[in-house]
Amino acid sequence: MPTSSDKPDPSAAPLPSEGARAILVAAETLFASRGYDAVSMNAIAQAAGVSKANIFHHFSNKKALYLEVLRSACSHESAELLRELEQQSGPVIERLRHFVGHHLDSLLRNERSARLIQREVYQSSDAQAKELAEHVFGANFERLVELIKAGQAQGELRADIEPALIAVLLLAGNILFFDTRRVLRHLPGADFAADPARFTRMATDALLQGIQLNK
């Protein structure tokens, strides 16, 4: 099993070349619409306007290409933001608010990518789920947990709550909003459903005030 240092770090990885980006965009579109098993490398090559050999120049096999599509769908921008937030000074709570707002905005701006990730999560076997955790989600999640640990160490957040649980709860609200926002708009009193930024502010405040260390 890979150690923490073996996990791919999306913010540290070099950006793909123009040719590789075209392949990733084509592959993401096809995987999102047809599913992994129904997509051939020939179909990806045709959609990307490249040869099949060119795909193998960038990606060793279909599985490697799919994992890179999923990593890209997880967003390099989130990884870069987390790295920036780690290095910033100021209250950790404010940095967490900033990240959670960005995370929901990214989900809504990249709905096709988010749906692809969701389908993989919901339909994965135990072995596939392990691979997703280690090679797609792991690095970003670990950075978020480390930021929360910093808030606990600085006395901003309660230390008796597991930081990984706090991270899950912060992300879970966004995922629920993304999945149910069209229904939420029609629920009585849920006017926040029309304003994602307001939702993240309210939800994050409700959670963080519950875990904030009273002084």
C-alpha cells in the first residue's frame, strides 16, 4: 500500500501538455456519457483528433488515462488553493471558510467532472474504492486534514474531535447541496438554495461554531 508520500499530489504534478489536455478532455466527455467499460481507446483518439499511438505516448494504458481523468476532475485548482492556505497566516477558520466556498463553486462550475467522480464513487468495488482513496482523493483530503490540525494546535478548534471527521463534514454539506439543489429550491424556507455562496457561509459557520474552542 502506498505511503502518504507516495500519494499523487495534484498541485505538485506538472500541468499536462496541450496534446495530453486534448486527450483528457475527450476522455472525460466519453467516460462521463458512456462509462469506463463502454469507451475504447480508439473512440478517445477519434474524439481527441489524435492517433491511438499518441494516447499511449502520454498514458501507459486505459486505466492510467482514466485515473488521470479522475485526478483532473478532482481539480488541480483545489490542490493549489489548499497549498496556498497552508502557507498563509491568519485564522485557520477563515481559511477553511475560503476553501469550502471554493469547493462548492468548483463543483457547480464543473458539473460534468463532478458527476463522473460521483458515479465512480457510487459504483466502485472495494478494490476500486481503495484506489480512488489512495490515488485520486488522498492528497487533497490529507492537506485539508492538516489545515484542520493546525487550527486545533493553535487553539482555534476543539481538539477532541477527529480532524478527518471535521473535513468530511465540511465537504459533505457541499456534496449534498450539489446533489439536491434543484429540489432544495422548492422546499419551504430553503431560499438559500438559490445562492450557493450564502449556503456555504451559513453551513460552514454552523459547523465551525460548533467545533470552535470557547475561550
